Amino acid sequence: MEQMISLLTDLIASSLSNHNTAVGSMKSFSPESLSKLLALAKKHDISAMIGSELIVRDLVQRESERIKIQDALCEAVCYYEKMNYEVQWLSVLLEEAQIPFIPLKGAVVRSLYPEPWMRTSGDIDILIQESFLDQAVSLLLENGCRMDGKRRYHDIPLITPGGLPLELHYHIRENMESMDAVLDKVWQFSEVVPGKRFEHRQMDTFLVFHLLAHMAYHLVNGGCGIRSVIDIRLMQKKNIDGDLLHALCCEAKLDLFQSNINHLIAVWFDGGQHSPTTRMLEQLIVTGGAFGTADNRILIRQAQLGSKGKYTFNRIFKPYKELKTQFPILNHKPWLAPLYQAVRWGRVITGRRINIAAKELQGGHRHSDDQITDTQKLLACIGLII
């Protein structure tokens, strides 16, 4: 696996440097190894970047594989054009309605990639000030969007007229107290886009912080993926205020995490040497893929809580902090927590979730005490232990 990770990161570095990075001896790369490489790239949703680099370097020997990769690249370009159209449509609609908004994540960072279609996204994320939320939802529904579920912790899910998922955020908190206090400052660290009146963008330094916070959230929930690391790498080339970024990370208790992510980036893209911590961090990121795995999430939760037994207890008796996220009424009526604990059990028992819950509890017992201890050490080293 280490050799495959090294090859993958070499190809990424080469793509980001306009093909000026050496990528080892690839001419003898076997079809089996190529298949594993492409599978790993797909797991991290960076197939477009890796496939493009393989074609540019003429490293695909089989014509059938070359055609398959080229077809996938065409699909990536078409999907990007569709998403870009929808983002522009949304921007014009909100601007004309005089609703302040901030495009988030992929919609912003993809412009930093060698080609914007290399930075894929599953959905469109836009932040609206909560006081404008009802107005924005009504506007979007009147113009062809449709609801895609109920209001969630930090967003309302919709589908655009073109059929793409849209998350209309009213805040960017991650339900992690120390980070959320800083993430709530997003509007203070945003500025109006030149030539616009209501479209805003995060200042570069705060955007890096937001990406780091989002990465940390996903990491402790199963995995953040290599793509998140690439985003940070590209943002490092911007005019970042290092002192301000460090201060934001310290306030959010992400300074150790930032330091280790920077170290991992140096290993992957600048010839740096691994530390024991970055070696474990690499494995956690790579095994989790772009969207995390249930197995990683369970292992991390066991490590945070301290044991398999405490994890099982936590799954049965959900802490109040997590329970009120699922049932917002508890924010105003905390004395109803026992009742809603029972409601939660009822939903699990009577719905399809009972099979999922049973598999999670069963899967949790597969982890050894050594695995849990090692993961505890890693989380402590990167500052993500609770």
C-alpha cells in the first residue's frame, strides 16, 4: 500500500506542477497495479486528476484502458460544466434578490486546480445568513428548485432545476464546540466579490481554516480523503497570513492538526520525511477514502471514548449534546431528553436502522485493544481526542 500511495501522490504532484515532477519508473507498470491505482483514485474522488496525468504521460499501455479513462474524463468535464452552470445561475438569482451569500468549498477551490473539472464535488454548497434563509428557500422553490428532505443541523437540502444536490447552509458549524466558535466568524472574515453587491467570498486565510476544520470533522467521522489535502496544498500558494491562520487554529484547538497536515503535505509533495504520527495519519486518510468508512468511524469513536464497552454504551444511550442535534426541541426543553431517548430507540427498532445498528455494534467488536490504543495516540498527537 505504501508504494501505491507514493505513486498516487507523485502523480498528483506532477499534475499540480504542470507535469514537472518525476513519477518513478512507470513504463513497466502492470495492468493489475494500474487497476489498483485507479481504484484508489476513485475511492478518493480524484479519478479525473489521476486519469488525466496518466494519459498526458502516456503511461496507459492498453488501448481499452486508455479509452475507459478518456471516457471518464469526458464525463468529468461534462459534469463540471453542468455544475458550473448551476452555480452561476444560483449566484445571479441570489444577487438579483439582494440576498447576501457565500459559495463554499468546491465551488471556490476548483479554480486553483490545473483544470477546474479535476476538482469534483457531489453537491453545491452555499452559505446564507440565517435571517435571509426563508426568503432564499422561497426564491429557489419559485425558480424550479425542489426540497430534498427536512432542515438539517446546518443546511436545508434542495435539488436544482438541473438535478444537482444543493446544500443551502445557514451556518458552517461542525458540532464541535471549539471549532464552531471560530467558524461562526465566517462573515467577519468575508468580503464582497469585486463587481458584486451581495456575493461574498471568504478571505483566503479564513478559507484555509474552514477547509482544515471541515477536514478535521470528516476525519473523526470516518475519513476526509486525499482531495481535502490537495485543497489545502493549493491554498498554501495563496497570500495566506500565517500568524492569523495559526491564531484561528489555536482558538479552535486545531493547531496540532494543522501542523501535522502541513507535515503530511511536505511528505507527499515536497520530499519530506514521515514522522510516526504522519505515517498513521496517512493510513487513516487513505483507508477512509473521500467519504469515510463506517469501520474507520467506529474505530475513531472507540478511541475517543476509550474502549469498545464505552462505545457500545454511547450507541445505546446517546449523550444529550448529540441527542439535541437529532431532536432540536431539546434545545428549549432539555427535561424531555429521556422521552426522546426512548423515541430514538423506537425509531431504531421499528425502522431499517436496526440492521445498521446491529452491524455497527458487531463491527466494533472486530477492533483489537491495540488498534484502539494506537488510534487514541494518533488522535492525541493531532489534537482531535475529546
